[in-house]
Amino acid sequence: MTPNAASSSAPSRRSFLASTAVATAAVAGGMPLLAACGGSDSGSREGTTSGKDAKKLLPAYVASNVVAPDIPAKNGSAAGFTRKLDLADLKTSVPEKLGKGGKVTVMSPFWGSPPKGDNPYYQGMNDLIGVDVRWQNQDGNTYEQKLGAVLASSDVPDVVVVPGWNMNGKIPSAIIGKFADLGPYLSGDAVKEYPNLAAIPTDAWRRSIFGGKLRGLPMPSPWAPSMVPLYRQDIFDKEGYEVPKSCDEFMALAKDITNARAKRWACLDMKWTAFQAFGVFNGSEKPLHWNLVDGKLVNRVETEEYLEALEWSRKLFEAGVVHPDSEMGKTAPDPGPKFAKGEFLVYPNNISQWWGRTAEQATQNPEFKIWGMDVWGHDGGDPTMWADQPAGIFAFVNKKASEAVVRDVLAVANVTAAPYGTKEYMMTNYGVEGTHYTVEDGVPAKTDQGNIDVMNAYVMVASPAPTIAHPDFPEVARGQVEWQQRMGAFTRKSSFYGMQITEPSRYTNLSNNFEQLEDDIVRGRKKISDMQQAVSDWKSKGGDELRDWYKKILDENGSAAN
């Protein structure tokens, strides 16, 4: 049996690629851009919908009071649950089946080996919902290519899941052309027919507006930062290492830790932590991020902070304190085994790995303790961090679907969006008691069958407000939520926070090479001057025009910044 945790913090691209639950995706390279997609619609294919126009489309928000969290959400954090699980005390959030027995096909990315279509988990979920959901699972590592082929064809499933990191090339235009307006079913008070959908935060719904229509069913995310400098607290305590509070302190600590002859290095590539420490803004799946600074619209690649973060990251490699695996970039192996052996002590990754690594080592390495460092300001002051987007994965309904099919899809979503502590949540995330999991001393553990059947499926249709709950390791759940709350206090929302923006297709490939150039600079293969030249070329080839286009969005919709 394998211990299992429940966490409905929506996965970003990095969390999916890093999560131990989808380790097969960890070695995936970049997601290539897509071939042509088709479709037509009267809605705009560019820009965004915000302000008063968005307000008319948004579902009414009615907070769920079915189960009270142990740690209420604050500063953009998830809500946290630290109590043991009592199956006899589970609440019911969907008192009657809303599904009418129809068949719904769902295409979704899948990491791992898909289970058989008639497995007990799928059967149990479909019985609970009252809908016959048929899954068309596709390899998550190559999902973008498959998505492009399907959206370019006339054979589109009833529901298609699209992660934000796959919204490249012509996919955003295809979303507008191929998928239904859910506004008549969900906008305003209409959503109250589906109480669990009504409890999804408004920001996540705003992010689900594409081409002037409410088209997406969201997987909500906390807006508090999700990228954590994870470290071996047990070794830090044993060796007397202090958690650093500035970039200079980290460098000094890294040199103290590193002993290449003993096969110990301080860290992996720290670029993502460097961006946080130097206050480099982010806030979308786009490779390049915009923000209004002193009245001027600036891209992050134009800022001194961006160059300083790259330079500090490069100095770590130059000092020899970075584990050699990081030289391999995206093709590096899963960091888990060498982190467990103590070959390196710090690495930045999605907050989901905090529990994942804990669960991996619980029985074989009882001394092992992973924890999250608070992010420091580069100079030792408070950091300036930037909010993650409030939703990053969406399910869309085929534009040709009948009203009966749309309502069956919403019946599915109303169950999968059930909050933690309910019978519907347990079925969605754990499966059938006895077949897929057992509970001992308040801790659920998946059976071998559960590890085969109950994987990234129904949660892809819709999810509840962000929640972190680990009945097997409640101290980790508390640590994660409290870390989010502390870091959330230093977090700002960028000018385009929460906006779903579709760039004109002529700019599709403008920023393709920046991430690779960042990594080359950090590893010493390129120089800071190469980035400065790339920025100059980017501006002349369309970056300045794109700035004007984004400025118009701000002029028309206002800034979302706080």
C-alpha cells in the first residue's frame, strides 16, 4: 500500500512535471508549438474580457459551508485540513444526482498508464454522478500535438481539457471557435443549480473567459506563490546550518555545504528562487511577463532585476556548488533519489513536492525531513513576490453539444468540485473504499488497485477552491499552508493578474527562445550581453508593438495590480 494525500491546489505545468504522482512526465522536454487549428466564432480572437464586461459573465459566488477547514485561506493560500479522516463523518454536498444518464466523452492529458475503461473507479464515479463518462486519455508528454490534431478536425469530443501551458500557437483561437458558451448555464445566479461550482472563487472563473464568453470549467489555484526552495531540514539541523536570509548568505552557505569529493553539493539550479528573491515579476503561462512600472508598461526581460537574478544563478554554477545533474537542464533525471541520499540539500520546485518527497521516504528513511525555506529578499530585506494565476487548467465543452450533454457535463463538474471532507471528494480523489483505499487510524492509503485506477482523471473536469490536506502527514499540510500565508504577505498581483489574454497570432513565436537562453546563461554557455542583445532584437521584431497592444488592454480594462 502507498500512503496518499489529497490536495486540490491546481497543478501548474511545473507541478505536473514535478509531482511524484506523474513522475513519468518529469523527463519531458519543452512543449513544442502546434500545427494549425480551425474554427470560427463571432467572438473576438484577441485581447481579454475584464471589468464590467466580465462581471456580466461571471457566476455568482456562494462560499461552501459544508466543511470548515482547520486553517482558513489567507493571503492567497489554500485552505488547510490537518485533522484525521473519519469516514463516518463525511458530509454530502450533492444530495441528488443531477446527471440524466447520458454519455459524455472527455479527452484529457494523462501521466502514467491509463486504466481500463470499465474499471471500478470509473464505474463508481459514473454511478454517483448519473452520467456515463467515457475517457479518451492522451499521453500528457505529447498532449499538445494530439490536441492540435483534434482541434483541427471535425471530430472533437464532448469535453476537452486544455492546460494553460498547452495554449500555444493557434490553440487559443481554436478554443474560441470550437467550444461552447457556458454563460447561459452558469452566469449570475444560474450557477446556484450547481452549488459546488458556485463555491469556486470568482478569480478562477474570470480566468475562464475566452473570446468574450465564459467557456472554461477551471481548476482553481492559490495565488500565493507555488515555487518553494525545498531543503533537507534534517541535515541542516544535524550540521547546524542556518536558513539563509539573503543571496550572499545563500552563497556562503552553499560553499560551506559543498564537498564534491564526498559527492555533496548545496543545490540544484536556483533560477526560480533567484527570480523570487530579486522580485522578477511573473503571472501567466506566457514565457514573457508584463507589468506596469511607474506608469510604463515593462516586460520582465527589460528589467535590471531579471538580469541580476540570472547573474546570481550563474555565479552558483561558477562556484561549483550546483549538483552536476543541473548541467543537463530539462533532461536531468528526477531529483528525488539523489535528494534523498543527500547529494544536494536545496532545490526549488512546486509546493506539491513537499508532501510527495515526504511520503516517498516515510518508511525507508525515517530521519528524512524536507521543509520549505522562506524566500528572502536578495539584499536581506523582505522579498517582493508575484501572484500565480488563479486557474491554470480548464475543461471545455464542444460547441456542437446539445443542452442535455452540457448539463450532464456540469453534473460531472459539480461532483468533482466537491470540497474536502465530503463523500463526493473521497470518491473523486480516492475511489471506492475497500477496493481503491483503506483507512487506518484516520489515514487513507491507496491499495495497489487504487494506484492503477485512481489517477489524474475526474479532477481534470473541475476542482474545488484550493485545498491542502494530508491526513498521513498533517504537519506537512500545515507547513505548506503556513508557508503560502507568510509568502503571500509579500506577494503582489501584476497588472494582468487573472486576465485570460489571447495574443495576436503574429506574435506567436516572438518569445520562443528566451527560456533556453536563460538556462544557457545560468550554465555559463552564454553571457548576460547575449540576453541584452536578444531583448534588443525582440523589441525591434515586434516586442515594442506587442507592448502597445498590451497597453491598449490596460487602457480599456484597467490594471489588476494591487
